[in-house]
Amino acid sequence: MDGNLLALIQAFAEAIDAEATPEELEAIRDKMDSYKFRQNVRMAMRGLNDPEQIGAIQDALRKLQRGAERLGAKRTNSREMFRMGGIGGSVGLFGGALVAAFTFAASPALLIPIAGAAIIGWRAVLDSSYASREIETLRQIADVASELTKDKG
């Protein structure tokens, strides 16, 4: 059982290293959150007499934790770029369209940059909320891996 468990934990870590989608991350989190998975880890750690096998499972859990933390930090950076760039660009474009509307004779062509500003702002909010979802899921995965690493059974 410990070989299968080790392979499963390594598969989780590889998926995170390959930058899994939010849906895949949620599936990993749900499997790790399950009572059955936690009990299997605890029973395997308790039933092993070989320090090398226990160390291999703990190392795999630590690698999973670090991978989740690393990807979470990367997603935090992306989220902030979406927020600052998207919202800043949207406000700048909208402001430029308003200045143009008051400077020149009002033209239907001014609706194009206003609509563009709305789309940019909308996409920035969507992308940042998508990244926030990933960040929270990765934090939860890292927390479970940390908890299981410390658990001696």
C-alpha cells in the first residue's frame, strides 16, 4: 500500500509542477481532503518499520507542499498583474474616451473605446478571480501536505 500511496503523492506533485488547471487542482485537493486518503497516509506511516520508506513518503509530501506554495506564489503575481494592468488600462482608456467626448463633437466612434474599456475591466476581474480560486486551492493543498508530513500516525 505504501508504494501506491507514494506513487499517488508523486503524481499529485507532478500535476502541480506541470501547472494543473484549477479543476485538476480542486480534484487533488478533494482527494487529499478525504478521510480515506488521510487515514491511508496515517496507517501507512504507522505501519512502516523502514525509516527509508517513511522518509520517502514525507519527502514526497514536502515536495507536494513546496510545489503548491511555489505555484501559488506565481499565481499571486499573475493575479496582481491582472488587477493592476487590466483595471489601470480600463480606467485609462475610459478616461481618454471621456476627454475625447468633451473635446470633439460627440461621435458614435467614441463608443468603441468605452466598450473596449468595459471589456478590459471585465476580463481583468474575471482573470483575477480565476487566479484567486487557484491560489486558495493551492494553499489548501499545501496545508494538507504540511499537516500529513508532521503527522507521525
